Amino acid sequence: MFVDDPKTLVSTEWLAQHLNDPDLRVLDASWYLPAMNRDARTDYAAGHIPGARYFDIDDVSDARSDLPHMAPPPEKFMSRLRAMGVGDGHQVVVYDGLGMFSAPRVWWLFKLMGKDDIAVLDGGFAKWQAEGRPVEDMDPIVRDRHMTVRRQAHLVRDVTQVSAAAKLKNTEVIDARSPARFAGTAPEPREGLRAGHIPGSKNVYFQDLLADDGTLKNNDALRAVFDAAGVDLSKPAITTCGSGVTAAILSLAMERIGKTDHSLYDGSWAEWGAFATLPVATGPAD
């Protein structure tokens, strides 16, 4: 049975009921890989959930890093969100155009900044549209709202921490990429990266956590997917993927089943795969 939770996941029905709440803020965090041939900002301008602001994960990021959309400094996060009219006391709902793809990344980013009142819209914009719910093409009227953040450092891991965890084997490193990319039999979409995975990591393809309509599977099914991948849920977990986007789907799924000792490797394979000094494994999980 699905349970709406404003701190993790809410249904389209829940959002429709709360859409006019004065302290609700909706974010369109759609983001696409180049091969998808879609422009998120153009799609937003053509139509979005009423009142939604566009959240650009490439803009709300650390411009000092050469890696894609790394988590921004708290000051930049605060300034960007204030400019969107999002601040303290707001309940935020974030969605994307694919149902469940980039929105969990923004959910995780809010959590990293100490903001807990955020949920992903289950099934995203595709489900909202399929149900014939209202759509508009106007930009919302934005009023500045003060925001305070308190960065939660335990929710993010860097390459040194991930390398140590992989060697000590005291933490489950879980990779959200496709089985072929994990095994190293499919090329990486970013040039210059080696193929394969972090030694000792487990593979939970993010698509396996989703139902056919792009919604997150129920809790029993989520646990079964992690179990089938050989993940020991009694250990702390680090999620990873290509560039830190779909890894957040794994983080959201674990949060839904009550597992809270998880963090996300922000650099992910865009970082690990680029450094020749870091070990790489190929084939299925060990």
C-alpha cells in the first residue's frame, strides 16, 4: 500500500490536493542526457505543473569543479533557491519529465543542505499529464523567502572516502548504472572514461526499482531488488552512478524502506573512471 510522505515521496493525488497550499513550492527538475534529444528548459516553458519553478541541476552546482553538477556551496544553494522564491517553512515537491530520473537528485541535494520538507512526485510530470491534471505555461510570481541551510556532511562522500570504503569492505557501494555499463561491456556516454565499476561494488540498476509507469515500486519489491543484488542492508551504503543523478534514486528507495545510513558519491563514475590510478573491475559484481 502506498503511503504519502512529504519527506520522501508523494502521489499525484496528494499534490493535486495540496497544490494551492500557500507554503507549497513545486520544482521542475527535469534533466536529460544528450542522447535523449530533449531540452528541459524548453519543455518547462511549453508546459509545467501550475506554480512550478524550473530547477537547473547544472546551474545549481559547484562551478569550481570540472565534474558535472557537483553539489554547490551552501551559499550558492541558498541564493539560487531564494531567487526561486523557495525558503524556510516551505514544503517542496520536486518532479521530472521522465517520471523518476533527475528529481531524486534534487531531493538528495535539499537533504544535504539540511532541508527535510521535500518529496519527489511519484511518476513525475508524465503521470500528472496522463491523468489529465492541470498544466500551465506561465512563469510563477516569485517572492523572495529567507532560507537557512545546515549542510549534512554525512550524506555525501568523496573519492578518498569511497576508495577507503571499497578497500575495508565495511560499507556497501551500490552502483545505479545499467548492468552493461557496470560490467564494462557497454561504453560510457562521457568520453575519456574507463569501462567497469568500483571493485567490490554491487549493481542495482535504477530502472529495476521502478514500475512500468515510472513510479517507485512498493517497499517489499524495493527490498527484494536490493536482496537480489546481494546488498547487505545492515551495512552503511554509498550510492554511485554515472554523475551522481540516478544514484539518488537508490538513496530515495533506501529512505523509503527505512534505511537511513546512506550517502552519495557525488563524483561517481565521471570522477572514478577518469583516474588511471584508481582500480577498476569488470564483469558482474564480485
